[in-house]
Amino acid sequence: MRRFRAMTVGLMLATSGLAACGQYEVRKTERPDPTPPAPAQSEQDKAIIAATPQVSLSEKDRQEIRGVARNYLDEAAKELAKGFSPVSGVEDTVVAMQPTEVHAWTLSLKRKETYRIIAECDSECSDLDMELIDPAGKIVERDTLPDSAPAINISPSANGVYTARLVMKTCTVAPCYAAARLYHQIGPIPDDDAPPATET
């Protein structure tokens, strides 16, 4: 099973040259129209979960897979977080998810600060989406490309509590683990990077 191979070799990713392959790129995202909150789990979602192989994990297994997800996040950040640094005092969120499941991560963001939120998932996940919801409940940014490393940019117009919503689109063996981290800009952004989004 790929996940358990990842447990033994995933922690070697930092020297494997994964980031050098250029598989990550920061994408410009179109500003979506206001969207209501995510609907309750549908019968189709329940059927997908029921059809997905499930594995029983020991606490040691869970810790190892959390480490794999964080390691993939670290690798993605080498390409996606140039010019950014993790926000002090904000811990990564690392969560076990079923296919189609949505996880909400609450973040306090400051006016005129430029932020980037980056997420990744473990080796049993190939498609993870993310969207950002403002204090009024409106989706202001989203990344729904079919990959495992969504990235969102935001420069809030006012201080407030935002919600980053992770959506597990694919998970071949459940649960899959997703990790996300909040960054803020500390230096120049590469010319080929996407500009930060700014609320209007």
C-alpha cells in the first residue's frame, strides 16, 4: 500500500529532489461569486465513503502519517512559499479526512497583511481543494485545480476571523491526512509567482 511505503520513505523527501521537479506552481485563482456554506453530506458522498477501503490505524501509525503529510507540505512550500514565512503562533492544522469530507480551519487575519495558505495531503490523496471564507460568510478565494497542493492568497481589507475550508476530493484508502499552514509575506515574490489577492 502506498501509504505505508510512504511511512518509511516519505521522511526522505527532503533529499529526493521532489521540489526540483517543478511539480508545484502558484496559480492565479479567479475570484468566485458568493457561495452559501457547504451543504450537508449528500447520499452520494456517503456512498463514496462506503465504497472507499478503510484502514484501522494505531496511534503510532497516525503519528507517522501526520509526519508524512507535514513532510509533503514542507516540500510544497519550497516552491509555493518563496517570499513568505510561517505566521508565528499559528500551528499547522493536520487532520484525518474521509473522501468528500470538508474540514474548517479558523484563522485570525490582520488588515493589509499579505497571507498565503498552503495545504498538502498524504500519499493516498491526489486531489485536495481549498477555499477561504471571509467574516461575512462569503467565499473570497478558492483553489480547485486537480492536484494535492492548493494555495490561496489574501490581503484582508480589515481585521477579522476567516475560515480556510479543506475539501478532500480523492482518497484511495481512508482516512487520508491533510496538512495546512498559514504564511505571511516577508520579502519579494518571484516574478513568475501569482500576485496576492486583495479584498475589495
